[in-house]
Amino acid sequence: MSVCVHLNIVVLEETSSSSAQNGFGFDYPILKHHLEKLKVSFTNDLMCADCYHAFYDILESRKRMKMQKGTLNKDEIDEIGSSLQQENSLHMQQVNESTPKRQIIKTASHRVQNSMSKAVRRFPWSQGEKPKEKYKLKDVYERLLNRPCIDAHRAENDCVMALQCSVVLSQDFVHWVDGNHKPFAEVKPMTIGLLLVTGILWGCTNPFIRRGTRGLRAVRGRSWLSQLYAEGVFLLGNWKYVVPWLVNQGGSLAYLAALQRLPLCVAVPGANSLAFVCTAATGAACQLLASFW
């Protein structure tokens, strides 16, 4: 798997800052995992930011500023996106015709330590309504540069597209990164060990939990309340059910820990797929052993 991040986009005071699209949910944890396997590390002053959140905050802020200048009707609001495309196209043309210069943005050290409010959000709109516009890198690129995206979702191409989008946003992007970055040393590595533990604990205990519920249908009560009480007493008093159920809950704890290190698109299907395979394998093994006894 190729992992690319954009290094040295912004140079802070005696520090460097990297940027990646959805970096905190994918790129940075994978990069941190490979660095730990190689037993190497970056310097402690390396900062990182997520341009996925930057593009959302900057473009939504521009839209709100235009709406505040006057009362706009629905058609005018819909035209804001197209006007942004035209403005950014002209700006991109000026950038291409000029000699690129390396910008140095100075910041105070205490701001670096206290600027993590937006850096670790799972979604840019986690504190508001989900926007109508799409903020995938491909969509942002086409909206800002007003030209079609070619070969998206390839590591090198995504790096180039994100870099071009950041150039179009220019000072707005630099200021956003200046206020919304965090140390790379605080990024948690992405590992699949917790998913394996979750799948094994879930899958291997499911057949035993099912076996422990044998006889539950024979339990009867005079009312629905007494029926519920009788079933609870039956299950909690049966060690063949309680023991695998407790082990199964250990898998749930491992799953919660995995969600802190892995994106949902990896953790949810990965854990459930492993649990399904382990359930099928354990069930087949139990039936095979039962045939010999």
C-alpha cells in the first residue's frame, strides 16, 4: 500500500508541517505504523494537519461571508460555487505565471500546543449540518480548479491534487494549518492486532453461546414479566452460557479500542468479516468433534 503525505507545505517557526487528505483517519496512522515497524521516527517538532478539514472550513467560510454581504435567494446561493470556481481559476493562472516562493509563517510556541480543536475531528461537519457539496479530494479539486480530475485515488496524483488545491486557497490554507495542526508524535499507529483479537473472541464464542441457550425455550412464566425473570435466571445460572458470553464481551472491548486507532471503513467490515470466518470455523470444528464422541 502506498502512503504519501505532503511534507513542508507550511514552514512554521523552527518546525515543519505536513498535510494529507483525511490524514488523521488513514494516512498518518498507517505511516506511523510502518515507522514503528522500521524502528525509526520523525523529529518531535514535526506537525501534521488534515487538509480534508481545511478545505471544508475554508470553502464553507467563504460561502458564509458571501451570504452575509446581503440577502441572497436560493438561485444566488447556488451560484456561489460556480463563482468560486471562476475566481480560483484566475488565481491559479496567476500562480502558474509567477515564480513560486516559499512562504514562512511564524507562530508562537504556545499556539502550537493549544491548536488541536479541529485537528482530530472525525468529520469536518461533526459540529454542524452536513453540507450539500461533496468534500472528497476529487470534488474539491474539480470545484477549485474548474477542470476534471484524472486518475484519482492514486497516491502520487492525490498528493499533487491536494497541493494544487492548497495553492489555490493560498493564505487561507496557510493560516488554517497554522491554527489547526498537532504533533505527529501524538498520532496513534494503525494496527490490525485488535481486529484479530475482536474477530477471534467474537467468532469463537458465538457457537458456545448458542449451545448455552439450549433449553431456554422450555422455560415458562405466568406473565411476560415472570417469563423475562425466568429466562434471566436460566441464562445467568448456566455457566455454559455465562463463560463464553463474558469472553465475547472482551471482544467488544477490543473492538472499542480498535475504533480509536482505525477508520470505520476498515474496523467495521474487518471485525465482522473475521468474526464470521471464526464462527464458521469454530462451528464446523464443534460438529466434527461431536461426531467422534
